[in-house]
Amino acid sequence: MIFVILAGAFVPAPTMAQETLLLRHRPRPGTVIRAEFTTATTVWAFDGKRFESADGGVVRTVALAGPGEMRISHLAYESVTTRSRGSDGRWREFEVPGADSAWVQVTMDEQMRVQQSNYGQRLPGVTSLQRILTGIPDLELPGDPLEAGDGWSSPTITSAVPGLRNETVPPTVNGTAQLVLDSIVIRSRDTLGYVTVTGRFPAATFVDELGPGRVVLSGDLAGNLIWSTSWNGFVSGVSRTRMTMVREKGQEGVPGGGGNELRSESTTRYQVKP
């Protein structure tokens, strides 16, 4: 989920004199956060054709008190614009109708471990709201304070499967992520933590809804996130997910002239608005 939420630029920052940084998701109830996001996806289909799509807009998040130390984040689109370019090379752009009725409520603990998610209207093909919130869906924060250079792992991250969409929710694939706190920067009212993320999605098998037979999918993820102690969360980030889908050999009925491999690359960026 987490989205990965998303940044305009990542400039390496020098580590300053703070020994440790504790990453905890503790938004104050009633806090309202608005974030700009963009997502760009390119798919090289089985038949060799290339398709491109992009969407962007503004997401509004309201922090609500949850049970115990939990926090409930209510996310809703303020606006979404979608662009697509088909095999004819022409771009088409439109404002997504009903975007303001799409929402999700995510209950998480202080380590951003998702306990429950409730959804309103779905918008197929549009960036996941939960990804905008967390930077990377299901990203888990470390249990202990970190020094610059320390790393940790997130046992399960998720990504949508390209090309296997239906009218409700796209299928997802699970993977693992390794994260490193590269540097800590102290400012007068805020401390920032610069985090690098790498992830892998081991081979998984799916039924291909775009044609007969089964496909095996695998992929990887790379990203950068910025943590803010003032906001108690990630305020900026960029992530790139690459997937390769291979049709199993020996299938009958596969259309002639079609290839056996589909590739996709998706980049998501977000930035919290002051």
C-alpha cells in the first residue's frame, strides 16, 4: 500500500548530529494533510504493443482517533486527472468523474501495520489511495530507534498485477522490502529521515484474464522516502515498480503471433502540501 506518497527531488543530505531517530506513525487526531501525487505506467503487451498511462491529483487525509494507540486515516481524492496513450500514439486526457466519492479508511498501529481497511467507491485504474498514505502499501516501520546507516525489513509489501484488472479490485502480488535510513537531518522545527527502499516480488502464478492459460509474474521495487518528525509520517517519496509476466509454455489456444512476455514499469511520486 503504502503508496509508495511522492517526492519531486531527492538530494543526498548530510547526516547531522543526532544519534538516533524513532519512526512512529502518530498523527494528531484532527490533523488534515493534503498531498499531490502522480503515477506514470508503461506496459509492453504480449503482442509487442506499448501502452502508456498517467494519473495525478490531490488526496486529502484526515487523522482520526482509533482504538487504543491506533490511528484511523480517512483518505479521499479531491481531484484526479487521467491520461492514456494507446498503440496509435495519441494521448487522451480526462477528469475522472466521481473522484470525490472514492475513499478509504485505514486503521494502523504506530509501526504502520494495517489492522483494517474500509473502502467507499472504487476507481479502477487509478492510483491506490493507500499507496498515497504509506508510500508503499503494507510498509512496516522498525521496532527500535535507528542510527544513520541502519536498515530493517518489511515482511510483506503488495503491488497490483499489471494487465489483470477487473471492475472492482486489481489482483495483487506480495513481496518483501529492505529499507535503510541513509541520513538524519535536523532543522529548527523538524527532523528529517532519508530512507532508501528496495524490494522483490518472487514468482507467482495467475490466470491470465487477457487470454487463455496461466502466467508467472515476478518483479522488483526501488524507492526513496522522507520521514518528518513534525508530521509524524512520510511527507515525500518516489517509487518505481517493474513487473515481468511470462506465459507458461505448452498452452493450447494462445493466439498466433502473440508473444510470451508482458513487461510493465510504474513510477509513483507524492509530496505533502504545506
